Amino acid sequence: MRGDLTDILKHAPGAVRRAMSDDADHLAPGAAHVMGRFWSAVREVKGNAHMPPTEAYRRAAGSESTFRCLLRALTKYAPHVSTALARTVSDEWYASRRAPLVKAVPVAKAPAFSTWPAAWQEMVPALEAAPIKSSSRKRYFDSIDCCAAMVAEGLASVEFGFISACELSDAFLFHPDTNRRVKPVTAANYIDGLIALGARGGATAESLTAMRVIPSDLRDQAALSEKNKQERLTGLIERGGYGHVADRIRELQERGHNLPAHSAARRRYMQQAVVCAVVLNKPPRKGDLVTWRFDEQIVRDIDGTWRATWEQEKTGAETETGAIWPEICDILDEWILDGRPERLVHLRYQELVGCNWLTLTEHEPYRDLPSELTRAAIGVPSHDLRTLAADYMRRHDPARAADVISTHLGHGTRKAGAAYRADCDGSAAQAIWMDARAEIAEQTGLQTGSGERRTNAGTRAANSGWSASNRRRT
């Protein structure tokens, strides 16, 4: 058998031949032959033995089962070989499983509002002509789309008024056959979009006033549910806050390092790590984060420094990270390399120019991906890290924290950061009061009594605890 292996693996590197020969009695069926074909293909296409090209995988394996056998053999007998370029072939095999039996016939794309009730469609020109930002108009259209879907299902009426708003609220929050669909604040935003259409399309003022009661009530419900967010953040702070996030990033990296370069699990671990790391540096909103593309919103300088600059979907204002922390730049490099040697990082970046930074392809991921990744990694959605960042700033310098928080989180108005500002004002007032007490005690020579110690302890606890007024975070 060893003699046969020598002939079959004649083009394989010596270390691979020896490893497979030493384990000749335990080789998986077909492993030797597919490895032989693979290394012959690498030689034929003049590929690099340390990172074989994609074409070699295609030539070696004519079926998915054979391809998977090849990857297992490479992982076991050639662990020094980077299998990063096998991912393309792996994706091709996955795609072939889902390939439709009949090729779909291209259909002309219908207007965005073509599925709306006729009465709503007549109001579209007025909304399109309204002097509002294009981002706001798009948000209204998306919200009205959701309302139109509820009307199409027979769960709400087409008329503007209190009853229709109630029906939409129930339809968004609950479904006859499933659990709750969306959060109360999301349902409120959808109904607000429909109200905006009616306000510009000629609906009566009385009907719209009655409708506005429902979004207001939904936002009150959202404020009551803020307790869940506070509990999540309290738990994260108790686990170590940013220190815990940093530890989890390291653990995810280590898990990824222990897996072969072609592994889907490896990419998922690294994807979680890189999102947590970027959000740790400066927390963008998830809707902005999923749109970043290499060399457009997120850029790598020739010296290895990464920077991100983007227009915020919510405010329309531009914001940036500046030079990202060096440790996070290293994680970004590792992410784009995707198992390739470090020396190829410049070439790899050029290959990815114009690609989405989270998928490493031209395709943009679904909007909730950042939240799913951070929840899997650290137990909270990505938006919670915005509030955590604000809390760190509030504790560090409460007197100036409100303006710093507003800039760091990209708030478009003072109203958007009103809750943070109230917390900072309270913390600043506490700090001033404590300084004043200390100065009075020093001037009068008074000793702090047991009652005063209790007061100071209570003040410190209030200052370091999670403020109960953290509501309606943006």
C-alpha cells in the first residue's frame, strides 16, 4: 500500500506524502486518490503549494462528497496549507443544492407603491413633492409598504382614522397564527409613515389627530419595556463591560484560529469578533454598519491604518471613526485575509475594493446581522453598546459628557440625545455636590460621621448604577 501511495502522491509535498504513508492503514476511502489528483492539479496550474488555487479544487473533485473528503484530508495531513481559496468552490457546491430546476423568467420591477391601496397611491405625488429629506421619504415609503401589507392580509382597513390605526397596531404587534411581529416602537414608526402620507395627501385633520394617539401609546409601551434593555446592560456591566467584550473578541479569534481556513464556522467566529471590535471602537447604528463597502465607507491606508466615514441613514449627517485603534486594525486585517498569509493583505484589500465589508462579496447582508452577531458573541444586540459607550463617558466626565456622547453616537439634534443629557446633568450635579461637601468639611474641620458615610455610599452607588431614566435611546 505504501508503494502505491508513493505513486499516487508523487506530486504532493514530501511532508504530506510522509504523513499519509504513516497513516496508510487508517486513510478514509478515496482520500489518497483525491489528494493525488489535487496536488497534480496544483502542479498543472502552477499554483502555490502553501495556498493552492481555486482551480485545483475544481479539477480534483467532481462531486461535493469528494470535495469534502479532500478538505478533510488536507486539514488532517496538510495543516500548514491554507485552504482559504477552497471557500469559493464550497460556496458553489452549496449554491448547486439550492439551484432552481427551472430558470426564472425576468420580470420588470414594479413601482414601489404598486401594491398599495388605490386611495393611497393617489396620494403618492403629494408625498414625493413634499420638502423633506430623501432619507425621510424613503423611510416613509418603507413604512407605508408594511401598512399596505397588513391591509392586503385583511387585518386593517384602508381608511384613515383611529380604528384603522388600532387595527394596524394589532396587526403589527400580533398575528393570528404566530407570535408578535415587531416591537411597539417599530409599529409606531410604521403608522407614522402612513400619517405622513395622509397629511400630505389630503386626509382630514380630525382623522390624523385620532391616528396619532396610537403611535403615542405604542411609544409609551416601548418606554415601559426599556427595563429589559437596562437589565441586559446591567448584566453586561457586571460581567466586565468593555473588558468582557475585549475578552470575548480574543476567545472568538482563538476559536477561529483552531479551525481550517475554509471552515464556515471559522468565518462566523471571525465575523462576530470583527463586528464587536469595530463597534467597540465607535458604535455605528446597525443600518449604517451593513452598508459599508471597502474603499468607500471603510478604507485601509497603505500603512495598515483603517478608517471609516459614512453618511448616517437616520440623520443624513456624515460621521467618522478617525484612525481606528491599532488592535482593531489587526483584527480587520485578519478578517479580510480570511485564512490567507499575512503578506497578502495589501493584495487582498485591492481584491475586495467595492465589496461589502461583512460578506466580503458584492452582496449586502440583511439589516439585523450586526445585532445577531453581537448577541451571539456577548449576549446583547449591537445597539446596546451605544448606550454602554455613553455610560462610560458619563462616568468619566459628566460635566462635558453630553456633548461628547452626541458627537460620538452621531445624534442629529439635541432632542435625540435628551435622555443621555439628563443623565449627564444629574451626574454632574452629584459630582458638584460631593465636592462642595468635601470642601465645607475641610474648612470647618468636621469629621464625616456615620450618617454622612451612609449618604456618601448611597451617592456613590447612585452614581455608578444604571440610571432609571435611560429611556428612548437613539
